[in-house]
Amino acid sequence: MRDKSRWYRPVALGVDTAGVALPVAIFFEQAGQPHTGAATAVATLTWLGVLTAHRRYGQRWLGETRGVLTTLHDWLTLLGLLAVVRVLTGEHSPPALALLALAPAPLLTTACRSLTHRHLTGQRREAHAVQRALVVGEGSAVDRVVEQLASRTDHPYVVIGAVPVGPTANRSGVPEAGQLEAAPQLPDGGGADGPAVLTAARHHRADIVLVAPGSLLCGERLRTLTWAVQDAGLPLVIASGLADVALRRVRPSTAAGLHLLHVDPPLRRGPQLALKAALDRTGAALGLVLLAPLFALIALVVRLDSAGPALYRQTRIGRRGVPFTMWKFRSMAVDAHQVRPQLAAANEVDGPLFKMRADPRITRVGRVLRRTSLDELPQLLNVVRGEMSLVGPRPPLPEEVAAYGATALRRLLVKPGLTGPWQVSGRSDLSWDESLALDLRYADNWSLTTDLDLLARTVRAVVDGRGAY
């Protein structure tokens, strides 16, 4: 791999060591516990051993994830192992003290992983720490792979050339490094595919060969090409053709020598959905109680700033196309809906959405509320009523849904959310296609862990304020 920053591993080791050693030493010393040094050493070495056994310091892992749930899993493993050590050695420190001393470890480790992930993501936006990929496949297959890889920067691949199979050239704009015949002769399992691909890989200094199978590149021909590339010492990756399917939904298997991928269906019912609904309503109800003074203050400021009610209600479309009344703090003049047709030509986004950076309908207080997302808080009431979720796609307007095609309608298979992938990824700065892709990815790959991750990222998105207008 064209290298990730070298400081990732030593910093991770240092933070992980300090995250256990310092708290354990300090807490045990202050509590007057015997064998403080031994307890500190055992806890620290066990923590590092767990992380090493799970390959958290491997080159493929470092910087690739924020590590929230994996760190929690590692920490629970640490607690289990230390419980066994405690029983075997007869150590008698108070359990509450031990838990308190170990509590900083997952927090510091997660913070470190988030830092390296954010740094690596920034590096890859500038084409650093990436692998140079040579794509091999039929022209249309090459186009699909290149387009998919170019749409995001959270992966290690940059396409530097293509070797199309057959007479159809690729239209992606990637330089063609060679061409394979549509129907080559394969005497004794040989053929010209391997030498042609290897020549192209050497000429373009490719780090990896990415093959997109198709009707012209499959079966014995694909196997022969695989042998040639791997025998030359080049890594090889096969594109399955699946897109935007979470890895946890895919299970590999074999049958009669075929490699099969089982794709689990999206979660649409079951215990996880019931737990999500319970957590949504409980969290929203608690939020309404705790934020009541802030609600009163915002309502007063809105009323003093401009004529009209403090709250604004609007019909939105919820799960499975059911309309509901959504509540927000009013951020526009009371005649905003009537004025919108006059501003249609000034729309700054594509698709069925309407957005303007300098929308004249927004009040002075409204701009602050939108910048800080405080105008969305009354939707906690919609969450309590079960019409919305804390996390989900943006709730669309009826006229937006009327313009949806079959693909866009899939975003209505889950409840809309107070926050979601749209809010944490740029909000109004995103195009319609980008917003739709985020929502569809969420709807098809939803899990409780996804919601927890989006909630954590919402805080940073609100502070950043990018795309909030």
C-alpha cells in the first residue's frame, strides 16, 4: 500500500498503553490497594494482547474505521479475561474500583481510532495512502466500477488504467492500458490474457489488479487470468457487482467449486426494530423534558423577531408513504409558502428539492436556528408519537414524493429521522443524487450500530454547520 502515515501504529500503541496503565496505577494507588504495579502491568499487557490478537495494529486495520463498536467488543473481552485472572490469583480489589480504573481505556482508544480515521480520510481525498488499481473487464463493467469508486473517497483504490475485454471501449475516461480479445484461444489452459494484463500493470505501475467478471470474462478464462496475475506476485480483487450492501449482510460459501455470496435481506421487522422504537420514544421524551426551558426561550425569541407563531407545522411523508404533520420552530416569514413559486428559478440544487443559500424568506433568528439545527428540535414530539425516528432519512414534502421514481421510493421503507446520513454528510451542499444514495444505503443497511454512529457524528455536524441553510 502506498503508505499510510507511519505515526498511526506508535500513537495507537501509546494511547492504548496509557489508557489502561495510568488510570489503573492512579486509582489503585489512591485507594491503597496492594500490588499496584503488578495489577497495572497485567491489565496493560492484557489490553494490548487483546488488541493485537484482534489485529487492531495491522496495516489493513489502522485508520480504516472509527472503531466504536469494535473497541467496545475488545474492552468486554478484556473484562472477561481479567475476571478469570482475578479468580485464579485471588486478587481482592473492589470490582467497582477496577471497572472505574478500566473505563478510560475504550474512550481513549476510540478517540485515537477516530483521529486516525479522520486523518486517513483526508489523505485519501488528496489521493494519498491509496493503491493504484488496474481494472480489467468488458467496457460497460469497467465503467460501472470506475464510476462507483470515483463517487466516494473512503476507500484505498484509485483507478490508473483499464484493460477492456472485447471490442467495446470504456467510456469512463480512464486510460486504456491494453485490450483483451473477445474470445481468446486457451490451449492447455494458457492464453494471451495474463501477459497482456501483466504488461499493462507494469507499464502503469499498478499495485493491484481489479477484475470485473462478465460474459466474456468468466469460468476457465477468469481462472487462468487469476493464476497469471497471482503467480506474478500482484494482488488481485474480484468485483462482485454488488453495490451499497453492508458487509455484514454478505456471507460467502462454496457449492460444486463455485464461490457464492449470500445476501441477507434488509432488516424491516424484528427485535432490533422494536428496540429502536423503544429507544426513540424514550430518548425523545427525555429530550422534551430536559430541553423545555430552551424551547421556551427559542419560542420567545422567534415571536419577538418577526410576526407569526413560534412553531411551524408542515405535512411531510413518513414510512410507507403515510403523511403526518411535522413540527419545527418557524425560521421563515409566515407567507414563505406562497412566495416559493416566485423563487423557483433561483433553486440551487437539482432533483425535487428546493434550497437557496440566501433565501429571502428566512428571518434573522431563523438563520441562526438553521445554522445550529435548533429549528428541528420540536420534531422530538413527532418521534414520541411514532411518526419519526431519532435517526433516519430526511422527511420529504408531498410534492417531492410526487416526483419520485421507483428507486427514490425505497427511502420511504424506513421512518424519517430527526438526524441521519444527509445531516452528517453535508446537508444542503449535497446534490440530489448524493442525498438519495445516502438514504438508500441507510434504508437497506440499517442497524442499531449505524444509528449510534450517526448520532455521534451529528454533534460534529451541528458544530461544523456545513450545508445548513
